Amino acid sequence: MKVTTRWERPKLVHAIATCHNCEWGEQNHLFAVEEARKHVRKTGHIVDVETGYAQTYNPKRRNNQ
């Protein structure tokens, strides 16, 4: 059975940024990665960013069944 995907790339569904050196953090997945980069450039702190991606797979149907 062939399998297709709903999106070509996995879709980002969550991202959480946390600074090791201060209490800064960002939990909005739309901004967390970029805001973490900005925080590191501005402060020189160490920041972890946890990201989660989702991918939906569907069986490819024959003869439109």
C-alpha cells in the first residue's frame, strides 16, 4: 500500500524557549525560535528551544475508493 502525506513537510505544532541564565522564556510556537535567537544575540545567554513537529500520513487509495 502506498502512503501519502497531508503536507510536504512536517508542520511545527509547538516550540518552547527557555533561558538558562535568567527567567526569560517564550512559549508561542510562532515566535519562540526567532525570539530565542534575538535573546542570545542581545544577552549572550544560553537558550534551549524545544520544538515539536507533526506529520499526517494517509493511505493512497486506488480507483477513488
